[in-house]
Amino acid sequence: MALQPASTEIAAQAASIIDGMKDLEGPLLPILHGIQEEFGFVPQEVLPVIASKLNLSRAEVYGVVSFYHDYRKHPTGRHVLKLCQAESCQSMGSDAVAARLKQALGIDFHQTTTDGAVTLEPVYCLGLCACSPAALLDGEVIGRIDAEKVDEIIAEVRS
């Protein structure tokens, strides 16, 4: 995949973030978090900028972005719904919850609704096993999800 040069504005914003953190010990992860916070995802075109400023190869930077699932390569919806798919949640019905959410939203995991309202992502353990099945909606914990809560979540992300 050929990476396009960053636009001047994106490059300037990325450079500012990088310059503010490049002196940290192990700066790549904090820089990537900062860039994702700024843009909502890690634009592929900033990877060469990061690589150059940190004296890394583009492959090294891309490898880190692609390895960690929390780094997004595309913009997300206005809401991000993360549904736990770990064993405890599965044993308590997260597969049925996932199926209901996917059907109601018309998307699969790692997709965003056509209206840009919600992105659905799987996660593997939120540490809420006692409240299985569990999810995070825009960083807010939701436990013991059942059909009624699925309908409430859908109403919230559609409003």
C-alpha cells in the first residue's frame, strides 16, 4: 500500500503532536494516541511523518498501528459501541446481543452505519464479568445487556 503525502494542514497538526511527545521514553504509542485523539483515527498519510520524526521506518510505525486494535485506520461514527466478546460475556448471551445489534444497525463489527451514527467494535474483556454481557458506549459502561437495553442503546445512538 502506497502512502500518500500528508496534506500541509494534517502534517502540521501531526508534527505538533509529535514534537510535543518525541522526547518521552518510548514515544510512539503516546504519539499515536495523541494523533487519534486529534483526528478521531490515525490517518495513514501521517505515518511517514511519524517515521521521519522518530527515525523509524514506515513499516515499524504501520506495524504498531495495525497490531493494536484500539488504533483506528478510518473515522468512526458519532458514537462508538464496543461489545465484549470474551468468554464470560459469551456465556451470558453476548452473541445474541451482537446479532440483535448488527441486525438493528445494519452493520457488522468494524463497520459504521451509513448515516455515520455508530461504529460497532468487538472487544475482548472489559473486566466486567460479573455484569455480563457488557459493553462500552462512548466510554460509558453498560452491564447486563438484554433485549430491552439493546433497544435503549439503539434509540440513544440514533437520536
